[in-house]
Amino acid sequence: MIQHGQPASRDDQRRYDIDWLRVLATYLLFVFHVSKVFDVAPFYHVKNAELSPNLDLLTFFIHFWHMPLFFVLAGWSAHASIRRRGGAAFVHERLRRLLLPLVAGTALFGPVLKYYELRSGFTLDIFGYRQLDAAFEEPFLTFLPTFYSDFTRFTWSHLWFLAYLFTFSMLYRPLLVRWLDGGERFAPQLPAGDSAASASPARRLWAPLVVLCAIQVTLRLVWPGGQNLINDWANFAYYSTFFLLGFVLARHPAWQLEIDRQWKTAATMAVISYAAMYGYWRATDGNPWPQQPSLSAILALLPVLALTAVAGYAMVVLLLGAGHRLLQRGGAALDYLAESSMPVYILHQVGVTVTAFYIVHSSLGFGAKYALTLLASIVATMAAYHFVVRCNPYLRPLFGMRPARLVPLDAPSRRGAAAAAMVTAGALLLAAFSAAAAVAPQRSDLDPIGIWYADGGAARVEIRRCGEQLCGRIVSLQHPYDDSGCPLRDAHNPDASARKRPVEGLDIVGGLKPSDEPGVWSGGWIYDPGSGRTYSCTLSQLSPERLDLRGYLGISLLGRTTTWWRVGSEAQRCELPSS
């Protein structure tokens, strides 16, 4: 029988690969959440006006394995904690390392995240995503008390992970404690020279897929997302499975031997699964969840939901296998990064959201915005961690850090260094925000009236005033004739009586009204003669020479943005040589 609470034995030697995977998963959050600012899916605190379907693919890929990996690694840590401390002390450790950072992080950073979310014109709460009916203009100090008193303004944002992990730890603690004394039947045996017996571990390694697929094709249809803990049974069951798998992996090292044998097979499974899901994603125009559920749509979705489980589990097996093979070295860098994982996890979302809010309203191009947001969020987060949290004895426990390395309170020089570090971090944060604000465009002289190149010059469109609104018509086409040499007609118009009218001279934009934000016109429509479809439309003028028009169905975040350039601005924009 294992004697809980005893010092670690040689069997508990540090697994550097597990530490590295936790570090890599944590720091990948910068890429993931910055990409969420610029991808098409609406579920993030701040969104850029121009969105990229290609970044949808990146976040789509990361999403299916990133949190499962976190929960597997958390299950591994739970095993180490119970083995080292025992079941009773495990509860105290979870209270200190999970619940305290959850409460502190939500209280300190939740208001900031929700405030900038509301300033962006929408809200994400327990009821889902919705756009605001009116512009949010409350000062922060007016808004702040309502965060704690109005449940619809509350968010724990990314800290939902800590809430779920603490719940799993408390709920499954009796099972986990007993598992340390038994559970040998869960351990794969690898007898040499017995092919029939050696096939059993292979089947056992992939057996969890049955449970994971069953969860996805049943519970996911009812609870598609939204990590609110109280009405989220799909995520609860799904992530519980990965958490328990992490504990099994730590409890029975023979599982790692089987993972080492099959991680390349897992890579193949992951590639095939993601390729199949990508095909479905393209077939549904990047919106795989049926807007109007029908029996046929649900039946078509079930295999895709099963593939999400296959892809997620296969990627976890792949990463555990590749990590065990390639990430076996420790050192000072790993020690620093491993200790930073929890504070960086808590801090990074504020770093991304606040810097992104100011950068996306600048006149920079799409790539420059992305790069600056990524750089600024990393600098701000790491400065706050290194100079403020890491050396402060009062803040370390609030960020889930061990108290063993606290700075002594009776050392004046250390206290002075901590104070200087806070000032330095504040200066760095102020500099980052000031740099973002400095590139914000001055829009007082913006006027969209004029003639613009649309679709890279395929058409020239005149934007003019129609009363208090804006409208636009095609004044010329780059290729105005069809294959028969006849002028292009509006042949795809759903109104048969309009199909003979010429495309040149056609009104394709209308109903645009000025919004509260300078340079932005909304509430309009845009017509596509190539398909005969009419979309809702928003126009944003980012500079005197550039318009961004976003056409969408339903909500503006589910659409496509095109850039138009003012006719005659080529010389100043492109530095063309004079003739």
C-alpha cells in the first residue's frame, strides 16, 4: 500500500517533458487569444474590424487539443499532489493554488475584461453572445460596482479553467485517493513475446475515445459551449475524462510506454481528423453549426462531432509521446518558465484585451496590428509578472505561486527593489498603451464621398449622400462585357424582372447611417451582382484613402470584409514615379 504524504521516491522523479508541455501550452495562449481578436468567430472580448478566416483555421486547430492537454497535465499534477501530501492536505493545497487565484483573478481582472468587452459593442455572459442595443459609454468607475452586483455583467473569462479544475479536484478526490491504493487493473501490461496480450494495451490506450466520442455526439448537441459550470454538462463530462486520464497516466507509468509506441499513429489520426473537419468547415462556409437545425443537418454533424474527440485525443497522445522523446532537459530556463505558468495564465488575458482594444482602432494594416498586439501583450504580461508579481510576497499567493520563495519582509533592500519593480512595470505598461493610442487615426477630416476601387479594381464605385444616408453605385467595370460581347447584366437577381438591367450604373450600397464612432457608417446593405445576394453592411473609413466594407448575414462578426481604395490616391499611397 502507498503511504500518502511521504517524501517522493525515485518513481516520482521530475518529468521535464510534463513541465515543458505545461509551459508551451501556457505561452501558446498569447498566439491563440491574439488570433481570437482577428478571427471570424465572435467569442472574444475585443474584435478587429477586419477579420481573417485563415486565423479561424488556426484557432480551430488549437481549440480541440489545447484545453484537453491542460486538463491531462492537471490530472498528472493532482496525482503528484495527493501522493506527496495525502488526501486531506490535497484539499488545502487546491484551496490555495486554485480557489484563491480564481477569486482574486476574477475580482481584480474580470471588471477590466468585461469593461473593454462592453466598449467593443457586445457582451459574453451565461446567456451567450449578444450585441448591445446601444453604445456603452459608462466611465469605468461607474461600471465597476455593477460588475459585482449585476450577474449579467460578471465574467470569470479564461479563469473558468480554474473553476472547473477546482471542482474536479474536490469532486473526484475520494476516487483519486483510493486509486493510489489500487487501480492496478487500469495499468497496461506489456508481456514480451505474447502478441495477443500486447494488443490489449493498444486497445486500452484508445478505449477512452469511445467515451469522448459518445460525449461529443450526445451532450454537445444540447450544451455546445459556454463554460459557466452550472449548465455546461458537455464540457464538464469531456474535460473530466481528460483530467482523470492525466491521473491514470501518472499513476501507471506503463501507459507512457504505450504512448511512446503509438504517438506516430496518433499523429496520423490527428492529420486525417483535422483534414476531414476542414473539408466540412469549407463545405459549410466556415459556419459548421447548423443555423436552422433539421434532422439531416444534425445527422451530418454527428460524425464531425465525433472527429473533434478523435482529433483532440490524438493530439494529446501525440504531444505526450513527442514531448517524452524530445523534451527531457531541465535547467534554469525551465525553472523560471514553469514557475511563471500560473501567473502568466491569469495575467495574459488582460494584456491581450487592453492592448488589442487600442491597437485595433489604429490605422495600421492587418498584419501590423496582429504583430503589435502580440508583442505588446507579451511585453505587458511578462513585465507585470517579472517585476510585480514574482518578487512581491503579498501578490504571489494570489497568483497561485508557492510561498516558499517569498521575498523576506525584513529586508529593506528587497522591499525597495520590489517597489522599483512595480514602478518599472507600470512605466512599461503605460508606454505600451501610449504607443497603441498614438497610432489611433485622427478621423475629423474623413469623408467617404467619392469614387473607390472595389475588389482590387474590378469595379469603380461612387459613394454619395442620399439624404442623411450613404449609398453607392457602380460607375465602371474593369471587364464590362460578357463572353458574348454584350454588356454585363444583373442576371442573378432573385427578381426576374430586374435581370436585364446593366451592372454598370447599378446601385449596390445603400442605407448606411452615421454611427456614434467617427468614420463608421452602419445599418446599411450591400448587393453582390455576381451571386444576386444582399447582405447587411457596415462601412469603416480608416484613412482618407481607405474604406473597409463588411458584408454579413445575421451578426456582423459572421461575415467578410473587403477593402476599397480611393481613385486617384495611387501616387501618394504607392509612391509611384512621376511621368
